[in-house]
Amino acid sequence: MKALLSIPALLLSLAIPVAALSSATNYSDVEAHHIYAPAVTHFTDTGLVGGYDDGSFGVDNEINRVEALKIITEYWEVPFPENTVDITFTDTEIDAWYEEYIEKALSLEIISGYPDGSFKPEQNVNRVEALKMVMLSGGMEVPTSEDEYWYAGYLDYAIQNALLTSGPEGDYDPEAELTRGEFIDLLYRLENNEYTGEDEYGVASYYSYSFDGANTASGVPLDAYSGMAAHKTLPFGTMVRVTNIHNNESVDVEIVDRGPFIEGRIIDLTPASFEEIGWLSSGILNVRIEVLNDPE
């Protein structure tokens, strides 16, 4: 399990304890058990983000550089510096809605342009670009790195602090373009550091309801209607977040038993938990497991 670096006290003061993942949301594309529902709900409530006229949040829409910059500078409440610099990018519009955000960020050296003199405001933002803007806007210390890539320190910090999820092969795909949901989740993880950074991909199956009340390896009777699960190695009492990678629906469960013992399967869920993220009729689901911090 990866150790977490310390997060600034300002962020930790806003932490929300781990409980049920379900979160109230009024958006048509963010169901209560969506992996990004807590983040979307939280930042909607604070007024940082909003949805579209059609009632959706656009959780799967990609987010561009100026949209991300606006959210980040408003999130950190970045003030205008006394001395500003002129915007000389070749591809930004005069009096555009984003002009003040670019002027502020450029003056504070939060952003820079490309060698050809452009800024590419409409270009989708990727993981490491977002990380750089987030950390510089917040005055966060960037760890040094001997890696040749400019973003190595930012990415190392994000991995150490579980701000990003890895892919099935364990990679973090630094240049992957972010969706609105992923971007908001990154900010949410700064405030609510629930994750340990330990994750696993594989297949989830489920107990039959007929096992309700049966003894488990931990000695706790199985409650088929609650959030319990079996894993081969995680300590009993460990809380994990299980996400169906095909629909991004998630559920939090506690490890109370050992199993499953079929090759390729990594977790057995209670049928009630399985139904929160998929259909029992499917039999199995492709999932990502993320180990959460101790809820106590």
C-alpha cells in the first residue's frame, strides 16, 4: 500500500468521511452511484460548476484548456497580481470570456504557451497539464524528479497522493485527455483523500442470496443485503470502492471473507452490492477495486 504525502491543511479541513458512495445529484447523466457523483454534487453545491440546459452535467465530455483554467483559478480564488503582462498568444481572441483567466494565470506564471506562440485555448486538457495548473494555482510544492519529462514531479505527486487512477496495466497515461467528470474528481480528491493508491482490475462475481446469514472467514455473518465482500488477500475490515468500468457505477464494500477462488475473479460481492453497479443476470462484471483509507 502506497504511503500518502501530506496534503495542505486547507485541503484536509474540507475532508468528507468515507461512507456510502451514493450522492444526491440532479443531473441526468450522473446517477447516485456514479463514481464521480460525490465530486459533481459537492462542487455544484459550492457553485464552482454547473450543468447544461438539457439537464446533464456532461460528465463524459472532454474539458478544454480554458474551461479547466477557469475552474482551477476560481477553485483556489486566485487574485489578480498587481503587475500583469499582456496576452500575446496568436490564437486567443480579444475580449473573449476567458481573457481575464489567461491574463491572471499568465502573469502568475501558472500557464505558458507553445513554442509557436499559440495557447490553444480550445484544445482538450490532459492529465499532466491539469495537474500543473492545479498545483501552481494552489501554491503547492512540486516534488523534484530526475526523470527527463517536464511533468514527472507533478505526476509523481499525483500518484503518491492517489489523485489519479491507474489503467488496467498499471500505467497512468499522463497525456490522456480529461473528461469533465475526471477533472472534477481530481479536485475532489485533493479535498477528500479517501484513497490509498492501491487498486486492482479484474472480474467481480457475487454470492447467492441463499448465503444470507452464513459464516464468513472473518467470523462476521454474511448480510446479503449490505455492503460486504470477499477478497483473497486484503485484511478483514478493509473498505474498498468497486467500480463497474463499463458504466462507472460504484459501490463501497467491506472485506469480511476470503475468495473468490476462480481464476481471473478478484472479488465476490453481496448480491445487493452487485445490483448497485450491474445486473445479477450478467453473472460477472469487469471492475476496478480501489482501497480506501480507514473510515475510522
